[in-house]
Amino acid sequence: MKYNRILLKLSGEALMGEKNYGIDSNRLEQYAQEIRKVRDMGVEVAIVIGGGNIFRGVQAEKTGIDRVQGDYMGMLATLINAMALQSALEQGGMYTRLMSGIKVESVCEPFIRRRAIRHLEKGRIVIFGAGIGNPYFTTDSTASLRAIEIEADVVLKGTRVDGVYTADPEKDKNATKYTTLSFQEAYQKNLNIMDMTAFTLCQENNLPIVVFDMNKPGNLEKIVSGEDIGTLITSI
């Protein structure tokens, strides 16, 4: 097994499935099944999920909402998704803990690093909601920071494309896929993988990133087993 402890980053938009808004129960169930496969292999799993299917804080200013207020609204959206994912995982027979960057004691624990690591060591899937609890930080930054804090082996960024390309493969048929990249190459080529804060955190802490298609069954299991799925970004 290549990775023993992973941080899985999922976008909120991915939960929409075939819908235009909200949460697709079929997609939620599919993700729960994929996560269970790797958990059954003995992999320790932590998850960060976005909230873009419900509300995106960065777009709030366009509607006249204060940016800081909008970011907090976005954090609450991630908690809604995290609770939905937690429910799907538990219905699949898995033990979970939901930890939040802001205090919402009725539904989740506050994030405490040592407690999160202990949950992982006990085989529980840990879901991190509400970002890092501060505005102006994305869920990509949350994923990078939490992965470093819990000493994860890798950040697995699940998307709807099978890796990083020279251009948007949905718009440019001539776009070619990168199998591996260094952080420096990604900077130089101005590839849109994560926001700069998240990317720099991974680079400075030698934390590899794998960008892959989460919607293809079996991909997550293959990655933790060591197969070359998606695009691997490393310091070397």
C-alpha cells in the first residue's frame, strides 16, 4: 500500500451529480462506497469537502453581501455537505467524526489536532467542515493545512477530470495530460490546480498532491494501492 493516511479533498459541486444545485443522493452513495473500499484496506481517511453546490463565499460580493459574511456563509455550506457525507458513510457501516473550524457543538466537535489524529488511529473517518474557521481561506487551503497537521501522506484532490492538463480538456480537444509534475513546473506553467496558499503549503512541507477523477469507480482504491492514476505533483 502506497499511502497509509490520506486527506481526500472533494468539491461541493461534485455532490450535485446530475443536478444543478444541492446534493445528489446517488453521487453521495457512490462516494461513500469508494471511501469504504480504502478504509477496509486499512487506510486512515480524512476528508475536506467544499460548499459550492450550496453557496460560494467568494461570489457573495457580487450580490451585495460583505465578503467576510459571505465566507462564513460558505463555511456553513461546507458543514451541510459534511453532515450529508457523514450520514452516507455511517449508513454504509463506517465510524466517523465530524470536526469543525467554527463551534457548532450540537452537530460536531471543534477541531483539535491531537483528537483528530487519535480518531484516525482508531479507524474512524474524520471529516473536516467549516474550513479553518477564518474568512479569505478556501477549502483547498483547509485541505492542505489539515493534511499537514494530521501528518497525512498525501492530498488526494478528487475532481471530474482524470488529472492536470495543459489546457481545459472540456474546452480544448488538443489538451494533453501530465502524469507527473513538480511544484515548480506547475508554478511556471501557471496551472490551476489549487489556490496559491494551498499549493505553497504543500510545497513547503513536501506534501504530494494527486489530482484524479473521483467519479470513476475504483480510482481511489487504485491510487492508495500505488497505481499511477491522475496527476502526481511533488517537490522533485
